[in-house]
Amino acid sequence: MTRSAKPDVVLWAGPVAGFQIPGATVPGAVEHYFVCTGNGAPPPACRSFYETDASGRYLPKLLARAGLSEDSVGRIFLGSFSAGGGLWKRVLSVPADRARITAAVLGDSAYEAAPPNNPVPVEGYVQFALEVMGDQNKFFFASVSSNPNPSTEQPGVVYASGSQTLAATRAEIERRSGRSFRVGGSLPLSYQPDALYTIGNNLIFADFGQTRGASSQAHQFHANSAPDFWRNILQPWLAQSGAGRSTGDVWPWIFVVAVGTAAGYWAYGAWESRHE
């Protein structure tokens, strides 16, 4: 596939800024950060970016906020942490928007307002995963934790964790596609998830559980590890296959070992609301 002369674009959403996640990008790409939280205390709530055009699309208005247009950019990559997933699950639910996305690397961003004993799938993630399974020019990586997801609107209410929601999402992908995720294996990192689920080399779900400690530490881990996820998982995939081509099962072509994590992330504590 011939690379476009237009610049790649990396769009990030959630309670993070570029200086906190150096390397969580694509070399040479234009970057824009929709810095937002679940409860808007501050920065603004991520829902403030849920604006569609007359055709029901989100992406044109988001690109306009970044001073860009669809005609001016090439490949589009999505990154998120925490509540930022609320923005991208909406984008990925719209066929015309989803068609413009080359890859998504989403850190602990799989949340829905559903009870822990009855989690529901993230529809936008299901739809994107189904496309990725049939298109080696697309890539989807999602990491999750089992950190509790408390409601800010209803004190005392706790929604399904990222682990529970991603499990429901994975089950729905398998139901619609008739294919099963491979369970097990390892990532090209110096640390490993509690459970790894893959289909091919371009659809990867990593459940880190409470690997990095209890409560918010397990959640924060996904922001701190974003540079590793992008440098050691997405970027080698791009380097090996351009926009992506079939190379067999997962990880036969990666020999990079993670060399560190970013230091810190947005210190508001407002990431605790992630369910919208």
C-alpha cells in the first residue's frame, strides 16, 4: 500500500497531555490532544467533544478543532486513556469515521455504565475490531485494568471495570465473527498482562488486572505505559508492514524489549469517572 504524502495524525483523548506520554505517537505525525476527564473538574469533560456534523459524523469536527481537515491528512491514529475512550467509542461507531482510522491504541478506556454482574460490550470497539479482523491495514490494541469504575453522578454506585467490560466486548466480537481469540502468549514488553487475547497480529486485548497495585495505581499504569504500547507494539507493526499486511500469528516479527515508561500523567485525580 502506497503511503500518502499527507501527514499522519495522532489524536489523543483523556486526562493526559503530550509531555506526559513522550513517544506515544507515530514518528513524524501531527499530534493533537483532546485533554478531558470523566467529570469535567477540570479539564473539561470528554463529553464536551461529542459533537457531530449534519451527517452524524464526529471526526470532521474533531479535526477542525485541531486545525485540520480530512482532505489535509493521511492516516489517522487514535490514542486514549481513561475517559478518553468515551470519545473514540463514538467515533468508531460511525462507519464513515471508522473507515478513516488506521489504528487505535487505547489504555484502560473500555467503560460502559453497566453493573459489574451484567457488563455490556463497547459497541464502537466491537465494530472496529470486526473490521480489523478482515483488514491487515488496520490495527487495534486495548489494555484494561480491574480497577473499580465509580459513578460520580450516583454516589455509591460502581459500574463494571475495564476488565469486565472488555470481556463482554470480546465475547460479542467472537459471537458476531464466529472466530475465537487466542488466549496466552506475551507482549514485547518487560512486563506482561495477566491475560492476553489476540486474533492475528493486529487485534490485541491485554488485561493487566491489578498488576500495578490497587485502586488508581492499576489505572494510572495504563497512562504511564502508553509510550511502551506505542513504541514497542504499534510502531514495529507499522515498520514491518507499512499500513499492515498479514505476517502470520502474533509477535513473530517483534524483537524489541520495553526500555521504560513515561513519568507521571495528569495530576487531577478526576480520571475516576470513566463510565460515560
